[in-house]
Amino acid sequence: MARKKRKRIKSSDIQGLKYFDQLAPLLERLHSVGTERDKAGNRKLFMDQYCMMTLLFLFNPIVDSLRGIQQASELESVQRKLGCSRTSLGSLSEATDVFDPARLREIVEELGGRVGSIGHDPALKDVRTLLTAVDGSVIKTLSRVAEAAYLRSPSTGHRTYAWRLHMQFEVDRHVPSLLGVTGGSGKGKQDERYVLGKNLESGRCYILDRGYFKFALFNSIHDAKSNYVCRIRDNSFYGPEEERDLDDAAREANVVRDTIAIIGHDRKAPDKPTHKIRVVVIKTTPHKNRGKSRGHESDGYLRIATDMLDVPADVIAQIYKYRWTIEIFFRFLKHILGCRNLLSTDPVGIEIQTYCAIIACLMIVLTTGRKPTKRTYEMICFYFSGWATEEELLAHIQKLKQA
């Protein structure tokens, strides 16, 4: 059955391009990236233009594919505002071979530095380290197995059915940062623990799920002058080295045990802790596994390992709650910003698209002073699609600032 022909994009389908004037100076530094080999000056598509087109894809639902971007590049208004000429599909596809996504990370860090605290929890006022949730999320490249069978990694030549985004998320400022893109197998250098271990910084409190439970990683975080709050598996063996009394605040937070613990069966093993580890046990709702896609079972107790020995147990419980902030952000990134729809199946292209999505989030935060939400993103999309006026968009933003 023939595929339904896509509706051709018209100038009336795209408005709000003047707001890209604010992004142009920010991305201008990327203009020369990938031009080193272009001695004859034949290159027509530059990295700053490619990123602007990717941002147009993120904010305008009418531009929903690489071909849509190519069609939009034919419009005079788009060419004028984005400073580009008509672009071919071949040039857009070839972009991932010459552009460097690491240069976008510099821009993300610069924008992130402009964001102040937008969600500080008063209960965590005594925590001096920067709360940073860490996780990975898999993006499937193709839905059809027949096509996926022919997709191979450009670096290894192996078939690749999915890619994994490794990310960290500053809870207080709502600032995300991409650590890298790897294959989806989660083995070797694709392992989440390996990727985090290569990107550790001092002065952070890393909030981790049980997939990160590894003594070697705990030791590396501790040695980097940072802290960790990590859930450990329900069947982890640990014995008390020092039991601690629970105060009223801990009991109110459903903490049932607080102990300096000896974790594991063999402390002489090569992978063993080199510092004291504290285990805080929190009573929660039991969870039974009802299918492969419904997650792990839980016996109704969260066991949280940390090297923070002096922080009250109820604060440790509160810190771990913020691990879900990165889960919510991944959902926003994939389901709202459309990063499930990949413009490229090459890891470089995925990095560029993800960094552009993070830039879009940071621009929303800087403009509104609030966390990006589905309603705000929808209003921006309505405006870029011509369904909302500029006055209606500005009224929405002003309402957010007054809230």
C-alpha cells in the first residue's frame, strides 16, 4: 500500500522566526565547526544553521522529519531568519560526519550557568553539595525489525537497535547535562556506571538508582570529594557495624532503620568499599512484578546506601525522592520534545539533537523562570504553528512569572 503523501510545508505554517534572533548570537560560534577541510569554500550548510533547523523541528510540530526540515529550508522567510540557503537531504544527512556535538555542550553549560535556583527544597538547606540525579534512558532507533536488521553502528559495524542517553540533572536549578550517547546494551563501556565514573566532579551529591550499585563507583565518587545516595537491591546482604537511634523526624519520614553497615559477604574482595557506608531503610509500598515491562519487585522497603554520615536520616530519605526528577525530565525530552523521533540514527546526530533539546529547555527556563511544562511547550508550538498570537504567548509567559 502506497504511503500517504506528506503535505508540503508553506510559509504560513511557520511563524515566530524572529525569536531565533536571540539564538543566533549564541550559536554563531559554531559556524566554522567542520569547515577545516573545505579549502574551496563549497560548504553551504554550517553547524549553527543545522542546530537552528533542529530547534525549528523541536518547536514546530508541522516540521516533523528531516525531509520537513529540508522543505522548510526552501522558504524565503526561513532562509532569511536562519541565515541559510536551500539545503538538500544529502547535506542534512552528511552533517553528522563533520559537526562536533561537544561544542554544543559548551553552550549548554553557559546557559545553565545563567539559571538560578527555581525549586530549592527548604528541608535540604543543610545539604552543602549539589544534588545531581543521574540515569540513562534507551531510545529505539527504528520500530520495524526488518529495517533494524540492516542498521549497523558506524564505529563498530555491529547491528544497533537502540541508543542510550546518559544524563545528569541538577535538581535545584533544573539544569540537565548530557554525559554521552552509547549503544543500548549496557555492557562494557556502555555501562551506566562506567560512563558516570568517567564524568565525576567534586562537590556533588549523586542520586542513583540500584543499577549504579557498585563499590568501585562508590569509592570513585567518595575519592572525587563528592557524595552519593544510592538505592541498593532488596536482596543485598548487609550487617550492622553501628546501629543508630531514630528520632521523631526519621520515623515521620517512614525510616525504620539507620545503620553504619558492612555490605556484601566478603570485605576482602577486590571490589570493596574503602570508606564507611551508611544504610537507611525506608518503609514504602510493596510492588509485585506483573510483567516484564513493569519493573522490579519490591518487598516494601527502600534500602539507601550513602557516605553522608552526619546528615539526618529523614533528609537522606528526602534526597532520594528527587531521583524521580530525572525520570520526569526524560519523559519530557522523549514524549513532549519529540526526541523519540530521531533525525539521525548516528550517535553524533543523536547527541546534536539531544543538546538542542536541552538548549530548548534552558531557553524556556530562562524566559519564564519556571520549569518547562507541557502546557508552556504547547503554547510555544501553537505560536510557531500560527495557531496562537504573539500577545497570547506573551500573556502566558507573564502569567507564569506572576505565579
